[in-house]
Amino acid sequence: MANIERVVLIVIDSVGIGAMPDAAEWGDAGANTVGNMARKRGGLPLPNLGRLGLGNLTEIVGTPPVDRPAGAYGRMAIASQGKDTMTGHWEMVGIRPEAPFRTYPDGFPPDLIAEFCRRAGVPGVLGNKVASGTAIIDELGERHMETGCPIVYTSADSVFQVAAHEKVIPLKELYEICRIARNILTGEHAVGRVIARPFDGEPGSFYRTGNRHDFSLKPPGQTVLSLLQENRIPVTAIGKISDIFAGEGISASYPTKGNRDTMEQTLKQIRSGTWGLIFANFIDFDMLYGHRNNPSGYAKALEEFDGMLPHLDDALQQSDVVIITGDHGCDPTTPSTDHSREYVPLLVYGKTLQGGSNLGTRDSFTDVAATIAEIFGLPFPEGKSFWRQVCQECPEL
């Protein structure tokens, strides 16, 4: 068995596989992003994910369980009090937030908005409420173009989102406005993310562009990312990963526009010999389909992702390890457009790893951090590594 020099960690954003025991407390009883979507559609064939064991984790019409999965398979529960992107990703790298990030179901306080307007140099804001990102630009986009006031809105997540037409508030200016908001939203108002949401088009046909940018809080403690960096093991972020961690623990970052671009960049990094940790987020599932309650689009995106996996497999070297998981759910078949409190899949494989190992139900996403640390021979205080279950014949690292 060759020493492992590269781990490819893939987050299929929002791909949940069933409600956690406390889901009802979050308004998510009965949620099952993949299972419910497959039933509603009348079948969701995912042969490559199924081969790895996805169908062994929950009932997926069209993707049955297999007798001996090609990968190690299990599911993970989130231990933190949350069901959002930052909570999921932070726990995955070893950080458990002590309390949920603050949310604003009634909009942001007037004094905070006034301070934002003063420091950002804008005449006022539109919106300041919980809203769907596409619906609010349809509602307020024309007025925004008339007044020049940015559109501010939030969601069930801990986010301060600023939408602006690219021809009214250019990207550079929008990003600066969001940096100002990030500096204001600390302490008691420390939201998880400030998100720039640029859009384009004309009234009646507005559309969000691919120039979104997230401004996140910095992780409050050591992550497996920073541990790797400290030990001169590179961490390559693909997609929105660097944004989620405010660049902390990231050696190189490659922002992408959509799932296909994310896979192409992942393949490019693998083929070019990039070693260490390659950490990629596939955002389309959540952003384009989950939050818009579009099960048909979500299912098609999953089928397209499944179809990309053979290209990933062909690019892998003998000693590479791939971990595929999610960060939360976002069941598009429910009335809610918010994230859902669900288990997420855990699929682990490589050309020299034995398949068929059942990893069971992991108590925390931090097990991913512990496993990555062990693969690279490093100690990490959080989580329980599943590496020995995956690599039963591996030598001690």
C-alpha cells in the first residue's frame, strides 16, 4: 500500500439522505432530500453513486442497494446546532460552533441598517426582510435601478445578503459594500456570512450572475485545514470553499461557476499533480434547485454529477483517497425553501482501498477532519477517525 499523498474531499452541497431525530424541532420532520425527490420523480438512477453505496443509506427509487459497495459507506449526523453551509463545513474541518449563528427572521435592526448605510455611503436599502433571492430581485429590482439603493435581505440562515444590478452598483463597489457590512456584523450581530448577490437583466427578466462572493467569519479555532498548512501540506480550495473559511487554512483557491466548472477544476488539479487536500464544493444543488423547490432540476443535476464520476475515477492516482459527503439537506419537495436538518452521505473510496466497509452512523461531521488528519499522520483533537475501517490493510502512518 503506497503512502497517501492526496485526499479529494467533495461536498455535494445540500444532499441530505433523511431527517435526523431532532428534525421536527427545526421544522423538518420527514425531510429526505434524495429519497423524497426520487419518489416524487418516479425514479432517480445514480449508478456511480449507487455503486459506492449511496442506495444502501436510504431508499432511493431507481438506485437500489448493492451487495458489496465499491466504497466504504455510511452517514453522518451534524452535532452542532444548525443546518446551514457554514455550520456544516466548519464542523467537517473540526469546529463545532458553541451556539447557532444569529438569524434575523424580522429583518435587521434599524440602527444597524443606518450604520451600514452611513459607512457604505448608500442612500438607503430596499427590502430588509427574509426573502428568496430570485423573488426579491423580481420584486425590488426595478426600484433598485431607479434609486440606486442596494437590496438587503436574509433567510433562515445567518446571512446578510446584498443584491445589486451590475450596471447600477459595479462588482468592485458591491464587494466593498459587503466588506463594510462584514466589519459591522461582528459581536452581537456576528452573522455567519455576508453575501454579495449581483444580478443583471431588465425588469421582468432579471437574473443572478455567477459573480456571487461570500464574506465569512473566520473560524474561531484550529481546523484540520490550518493543521495541514502548519505542516506544509497544501490545501487547495475549489468553488466557494475559501469564502466559507475566510481564506483561513487555504493554500490556493479556484472559484468556479457551477458544478461542471467545479469538476473540471478538480480534474485539472488532480491531473497537474496537486497533492495534499483538494477540497471542492458543488453548489448548484443547493443554490439553483434546493432553495427554489425544483426537484426536477435537482434530480437532473444529481444525474449529471453522477455522470462526471467516471472522469474523476480515471484521473485518480493509485494512492488517492476520495471522500464524498454533504453539509446539510435542502429537500425541494417540501413547502419550505430553507435548508433541512438531515443526515448526509459519507462515501469513501480509492483505487487501493477495499470496498464494502459499513461506516455506520457517525455522531459528528468532525470525523472527516479526524480521518484526514490521520491519513497525513497528524494528531487532531476532534472527531473519531474512520480511516482504519476504510483501510483495513494499511500500514501505520
